Amino acid sequence: MKNTLSQIALLSTKIDKTHIQFVLMLLALAMLVLGIGAPEDVGGVTR
């Protein structure tokens, strides 16, 4: 149990602001790609 807690503490010290920004950037890019491939919701009466 002590070993696991020390590993978690060591991992949390290695994570910094740039890692978080990189993960958020990848998430935003993936959401953008999925949004581009999404079908349009065009409803209503066409003329």
C-alpha cells in the first residue's frame, strides 16, 4: 500500500502544466475531427 501511494505521489509530481495543455489540445482536436464528420441536422420543408 505504501509503495502504491509513493508511486502515485511520484507520478503527480511529474505532471505539469504543459502535459495538461497537451492532453486538452488533443481532446479538442479529436472533438473537432468528430464534429466535422458528423451529419448535418437539416430538417424542415425544402422548396
